[in-house]
Amino acid sequence: MAEVVLKDVDKIYEGNVHAVQSLSLDIADGEFLVLVGPSGCGKTTALRMVAGLEEISAGTVSIGGRVVNEVSPKDRDIAMVFQSYALYPHLSVADNIAFGLRLRKIPKNVIDERISWAAKLLDLTPYLARKPKELSGGQRQRVAMGRAIVREPQVFLMDEPLSNLDAKLRVQMRAEVAKLQHDLGVTTVYVTHDQVEAMTMGDRVAVMSMGKLQQVDTPQQLYDEPSNMFVASFIGTPPMNLVEGMVGVDGDVTTVTVGPTAIPVGPSSLARYPGVRGCNGHKVILGMRAEDLYPAVSRPDFPTFDARIDLVEALGSGVMAYFTIDAVPVRTEAHASAEDAPAAGGESIAGARPNLIAHFPPRVVLHIGDTVPVAVDPDNLHFFDEETGAALR
């Protein structure tokens, strides 16, 4: 096992395409770190530089205290698990697991012991004689994991290993992968574009956008205290609601006005975002999580918006309600859907669509087209600078 350190790492492709910019990360011995971000953010490029599959343009990568910039992939003592299972179709499960060991001329008795150990760990013992085509997607991914762990590397590198699985199997497999990493205690760098996967698996999560590291922290800290609008809108399902607001400060009382609604900022919000008091008379970006919005009847003590119901999704465990309020919405690259052009440089995009999403308790009755009061918790507000997108700490 070993720590992995990236220091000021750059990757510049032909045509001055800056895929990764000044990436610095310290990944502790035995840590499970997840690199997450939208497609094209540079996370896979960063992983491939650690693996030695991409040349580093600038900076250094160290594994176990040794700079490996000029070290070939086979000599870095790492094992990779890819999005594609990359199994040999003509070999049995046992032979696929053992393939790398045989290339390294490991004694047969040691190979047999490691196959048996890995198969037991991954529930593959009944399938050792089968060919990959006789296995399910989840079983094939377990074989790929087995091939990696029998090598007993210093570091695991995983590039979206679950993305080819269906939704239910992905949930099952991510729990299994996280438990496996915990049991083995091997330093692991895991790449995904799925923020739910990142939040549920990683000891820490590194959020990337447009080649740059935005924030690295524990999943809960990322969720509770995002460093900028991109992280706020990327981490969390659904994304954080972001709207323009005007700050007013009168003595000890701070308010943020959104359209016709003046919201008193609670003490907990002020403690997390003390910079908002320095924005008296200025426009800021107000963030509200879906779970911090309520049917007004359930929280009569909270300030409310008049909100038109545009769409209702009954999820069983709750109701996802999409509203339009009198407010200017703000969109980031993280909000941009397939039909949207990503915001250049992370700039905001105003959109004419529902601009408030709330996660209500189950069995709340809502009718599309009605206008209803929606309450917001003043102690769970988030504030960001309109120009830079940075949190107003």
C-alpha cells in the first residue's frame, strides 16, 4: 500500500488543449478517493497519468514516495479496473483472474491460492470454470476486480467500472466495491461521472470541472459547505436551486430579497456564509436545497414563496415537485443537460423553465397549474458571489 501524490500536474494535448490544469492531490495510504465531474472534465486523463498511460505535461506524480513520471505502467505496482471488463473470452474465470500472475511467472501454488482467495472474497467460486459469456454483467465485473486484487498492488485505479451495469446492479456493486476496498485497505482512486456513486463510496471526493480541481473533501462537507456554485449544483440530487437575490443589512438583521419575497437569513446560514453581510445592497446568488423547502402548512414559521406547480413526480418515499417562482434562475455547467451548451468558464445561464425543485414528504397533494406557498428554511441557505461563483465565506 502507498500514498499517491499529484503536484501541479498538467496535461496539454496538441492544439494547446489543456485537459488538466495544476492538479494537486494528496491521497493517503489506504484511502478511497473518488474523482468526479461531468464528461470532459479531465478526471479520466488524471487517472491515466497516475497509471502511466498518459504522458505528464508538467508536475509530478508520486506513488509510495517515488516519483513515477518516467516509470513504465508495469513497474508502478498499480492495478486498473476499466469500464469495459477487458476479459479474455476464450479463457475461464480462473484463467482470467490468473492471467497477470502467470505473465509475471508467479509459482503455480501461489497462483492457485490467490485465485481461491479472490473467488471466495468475490463470490465467484461456483463460476471458476465458466467462460465470460456465461456470466452476468455483475459477475464479469467481479472477475475484472478479481484479476486486479490477486496482484496485490500498492494502488487500485478504477475508471468508471460500474457504468455498463443496469441501475439496480450498480447500487449493489458499488456497495460491494466499497466493502472490498475497506477490507483490503488498498489505496484506491476511483473515477466516475455519477455524483451519487461518488458520495456513497469515497472517503473523500475530488470534484473536477473543465480540467480544474474545484474542491476535495468528505462527501458530507461537499454537500453542506460547497466551495462554489459548480460544486453546489453538481453535488446533490436534484441539483441545488440557484436564484438571484438582493442582500439587505439593517443592524443585526440580514435579509435576501428574491423577487417580491424577503427572506430573513438565519443565524446558522450567517455562520456558514459570513461574507453575505458584506454584500449589503448587492446582488448575490442564493442556493436552496430541495429538502430545505416545505409545504407552507407544515412550517408556518418559515418565510414562503408563491410558487406555480409545473410538474409533480411521486417517488413513493417522497414527492419531487417542480415550481416556477418570481426569481431569476442561475444555471451552471453542472445543471446543463444534453440539449444545453455548457457554460463557458462556469458562467451562469438563465433558463426559462421551472426554477425551484422541492422534495416534499410522500402523499402531499399537489395539482399542476395551482399556485401554492412554499416555505424555505432560513437556517439552511447558501450564498455565492455573483461574479466569481465562490461561496461567500
